[in-house]
Amino acid sequence: KLKIYKKRFSPFFKKMTQKSRKILIYFLIFLFLIISPILILYSQGYCFDFENKKITQTGTLFFKTIPKYTEIYLNKNLKNKTDFLFGSTLIENLAPKQYEIAVKKNNFVSWEKTLEVKAMQVNNAKNIILFPENPKFKNLNKNQINEIENFWAVPNQEKIILQEKEINQWVLKLFDTKKIVKTRLITEKEILKILKISDKNKLELLNLSFSSNPEIILLETEIKDARQYFALNIKKTPIDIVALDFLDPATKEISIYSFPQKFNVISDYKDLLKILFLKNNELYITGLSEKKENIAPVAKNILTYCVAQNNTIYYLNKNGEFYKTDFSFKTKEKLLKNAFDLDLEKKYKLENKKNFIFLTRDKSLYLFNSGTKSFKRLSNSVKNFIVSPDLKKICYINEYEIWILFLKDQYEQPIRKSGDEIFLTRFSKKIQNIFWLNSYYLMFNIQKNNNEYETKIMEIDNRDKINTYALFSNQISENQNNAKMFWNENNNKAYILSDKNLFESEKLIK
């Protein structure tokens, strides 16, 4: 080959003068001296900033998306795609400046944000979710005669308790969303029969709540302005129902606690259950089989209480003292360094959410800090609050605003410190029913008119604009005639009650 090249180019070099050869050699040396530093600087992360006309170090953008294999656009130009395995990509050697970013995939709503690239730094967006443009919804009540009046999601399961309307009565059914099977639980007339009241009367179902064992539920009903409470074991066949006739209108903060022993068909489940309630500032703990006249208070001067794991009870008394004890009440531990400043004209409520102890005083929200032995005030105007799945932050809302409070340091971008509070957004209409989809996205309802609501999904990354997605389908009325909505993190599906029908979305996080 060398002989061929010599033969081919030798006439050219023979025609060149000595001066021409020197010029060519000097030119090649000049190119080498110019290009070599550029290549070295580029390999070390430098580039020429044409806007500012200077050499500067480059930065990097990192993306991780759901779903995978999405397109990444920088300043409207396709730059890269996330991979098939991890849904991530790294874009290097970017000049330090602001970039308009768009993450796109066919049939999904785009994610858009302006992010700044800084020299020798990696700016990342690791929690991007693209949601379907027009998600499919399935009517769980399709071809059914009965209308669905209400529903309650069974905690940590893919099951829902439905309240359906039959002729002249309501009925409770357990719906397995995975197996698509409905099981009849109990009817209004069956409960009236237990109460020995004519079925011509109307029994209103006010509320349904779950015990620490989701298979045991508490029903709160009302007939002729009188409250009636029942404990239901929905696992046993036929359904076992017990009237809690020792509860009266003076009782409040009623809860059922199930001790965590294992049992089969639960013939012995009554021995594992305790009913807790307050009455005239006295705390009562009783079993299902105890007689009304034998029930005595276990503690007095109690303002509020809550039950946590490991059979632990927390309570706040009328002296502002906060204690921890167990169901025996034989020993108690004082938890506050100084008594809480009370205003007995206000309403207090303790809540255990994912092992965080919260106290609400009317609309004010406090979090118990075991390190300082005090209640830290979080906000003066709270309508509802929820703890994120990663246990690192709290979302709380008032009528129109959404706020995020960080309980622990967040090292991924945007970096947050424990105690940081960010204002997420404000709406002109009231906010209802808020849930965490995961630790970085929220789902909630906005009240548009008296009985019309719109479901939205929103990220909590407030760098630049906050990406918000209206969850709308042609199968559901845009203006939902009910505020009830639920997100099931076990199957990544949304459930929306609209026009007496319950709709189940396809998987929104794929």
C-alpha cells in the first residue's frame, strides 16, 4: 500500500518547490498547535461560549423518566433518548446557560421545564413521569342496575367497599378489582333487623372506617337522629356484625384496634379487638363482648388520643401534658419537656400517620419532635395533610393552596433541607381529596362549581414551572358530579366516582 501511495502522490511532491513544502509543513504544524489544545480542553470539559465569547467549562444534564425510551429535547432540538433498561440518559459537554427542556413520547403528555446548566456540575431531573394523553377508564358499574353512592378503598389492598343503591335500601359490597369479583356484605334492612326496627324506617350510612386490621371495619349510621355503631368482620362468611350499643351520642373519637396476632377464619377475632372512645373527657377501652355496665374509663381529663404501632397509645390531657402508654395503662411516659399551651375553647385531635404523631388545633397543625420533646407548629391553616411514601415530606392544603414541608434532607435535585417549606401552588377554586401518587407527584380534585370537580396531577419539583396534568377521559364527564376520588399505589390506578358510577383508570405510571 505504501508503494501505491508513493507512486500516486510522488508526482505531486516532485512538482512542489522546496518553499511550498516548507509552507505545507508549517501549516500542518500550525493546525496541530491549534487543534491539539482544543481537543485537550474539550476532553477535560471545556468549550467555547459563543454568546459570551469565552472559553468555559461545560456542565451536564441527567434525566430519568417513566416510561423508558423517551425523547429529550434541548431548545427544541432532539438531543438524546433515555435507554430501555433504566429510562435514563446523560447529556454532557453543555455550555453553562439556561436550556428549555422537553421530554416527549408518543401518546403521552410532554414534560417541560427550563433548567440551568452550571460549569463542572450535573443538573438532574430524576423523577419525571409522563402520563397518558387520554387514559382509558373502565366503568366498574357497567351493565349493573344499582347505582354506586359511595366507596371506600381497603388499605394496602386492591379491594374496594361499595355502597350501592338497591330498591328502597342501600347495600355494601366488597369489590376485588384484581379478580373483578363482587361479594355482598350487608344491607340496610339486615342492620335494621339487628336493631329490631321496622324496615320501613330509613337508616343512613354516615361513615365507614377501617381498624388496624383492614378486614375489620367500623360503621357509623343514623336513624331518627340517633347514632348507631357496628363492627364488621368482612373476612368471615357469613359476615359477622356486632352492634356497639355501649356507644351513645356523647362518645367521640371512636376507633377499633386489632392486635397483630394471626388468625384464620377469625372465630376468635373478637378477643383480639379493642374499641377505644372518648366520653366526657374520659378514655374508654373495651372489648366487643363486654357488658355496657362493666365498662369503666382507663384515664380521665383526656382531650384527645391516637393509637400507634406496637400497641402504643398517645394522649394529651387537659393540663397540656402529652403521654405514651400501652393498653394496660400501668405505666406511662411523659413526652413533653414543657406543657402544651392549651386553649380549651378550641378542638384538638391527635393523629398517627406512618408513625409520625400530629396534633391539630382547629386548623393549626403541629408535629411532635421527640428530640426537642415539643410540638412544632407547621401551619396555622390546614384542611388536610398527608405524609409522602418515602416518609421525607408532608403535603398539606388549605382551601386553595398546596404546601410541601420537608421532614428530612433531600440530596437529589432540587436539594432541600429538613424544615424547608415550599409553596407549591394556589387555585381560585377549593381543593379536595389529595393523595401522593409517589413521593414526587400529587393527585387532587379542584371544585369548579357546586357539584362539579376536576381531577389534576401535579409534580412537586418547583424549579421553573410546575408541570400539571388534568386527568380527563372521554368516558367520564369532564365536570364530575362527585368529589370522591382515590389513588391506589398498589396498582397505580385512579378511581373516580362520577354520576353514580365508579371508574377505574388504566395504569397511569407505566
